[in-house]
Amino acid sequence: MPGREPPVSFLISAEHAGNQVPQAWQELFAGHQSILYSHRGWDPGSGELARALATALDAPLLEGRATRLLVDLNRSAGHPRHFSEFTRGLPSAKKRELVERYWQPHWDRYGEYLQSLPGQIIHIACHSFSPAMNGKTRSTDIGLLYDPSRPLEAHYCRTLGSALRTRLPDLTVHMNQPYRGVSNGMGQQHRKSYGDSRLITLELEINQRLAGQVAGLAEPIARAIRPSA
């Protein structure tokens, strides 16, 4: 139909939503269980936010349940932080088992969605960050991480940032903080294969001091992402 806008599809992910350790791998963390409940082990609140956004936006959801300390779903193969200090020294066969059981299916499903979803795909990866780093309190409440060299992606994120500030005026929204939007990650790796007319990929970072408020934040965030949500 002339003048009809092309479709937009949403895809939600939360690579670090859980800190589970399957029975076969629990001995790796003997005496170190507390680290699983720290930010090293997972992103508190990210899974709850991702599930709420996926429901509100009627979008498919990719959710990591196992701790990133086994294999990090948001790092590319070969990256120094693909494995943690608990798994880096494992025999190659064991590391390959971790990749095939947890990492590869997540990346394969992401790739399948990129091929099958119609129109422009907006991928929102939900993460959370610690309130302080190296003894310094972070002023960011919500961060939007994106690649500023991709014009459509940059425009979308700036517009989203403005909408979030309007709907959540008591929170501080920053662009590309507390991390860089072009750091190694699942979205960043797939930007190499897709222009931003097909794929906009960003990380939605929430301060972990807000983790207990995610239920109340999800609706205004979803309406900022898509006003009709």
C-alpha cells in the first residue's frame, strides 16, 4: 500500500539474567558460591525487565539462565572474557561442551531471528550494572549503549533517551554510559553483517539499585520504546 511504513520487529534478550550452575559444573565453584550472587555472576533485575518488555512489545525473548562465569553469552568466541577464571583452565573438550550447551544455542537462535523477523529489527539487550565502581558512585540510572557511527541506530537511541527522560523524570538517563556501546558483545558482533536499516541493536543498562523496582519501571520503558505498548 503506498505510503505504508515498513514493519518494525522487536527482539529482547538478557544474556546475564541468571546465575544458575548445573550440577555437572558445581564443583568448579566450591568455596566460591558467594561470587555467583555478585555482579560477577549475573545481572540482577535484567531478566525480570527483559521478560516484561518481551510481553509488552509482543517480542521474542532470548534469556540466559546459567551464570556468565561458565561461559559468557555476551562475548564472542575467542574473546579473553569468553570464559572466566573458573573455566578458562578447563580441558578443551570441557570448554567445547560449555560452548555447545549454552553459548552456541543462544547465538544460533539470535541469528535465526535476524533472518526471519520482518522489517527493521530493534534488538534490546537488557543488562544491569553495579551502583559503584572502584569506590566511585555511578550517577547513571539508565544507560543506552549503541554505536554512534550508525546514523539510524544513533537517532533511535537519542529519541528513546528523550522519551525515557520524559516518562521517568526522576531518573538519570545517559548515552553510552556506564560502558561503551561498541564494546565486544552479541549485538556488536552482528552489526558487522547487518546495516542499521535492518538491525538496530542496543544495550539497555539499569543501575542495580533499581533492581527491586523493575516491575514498576517496565511499563514506562516499554511505552518509551513503543508508545502504543
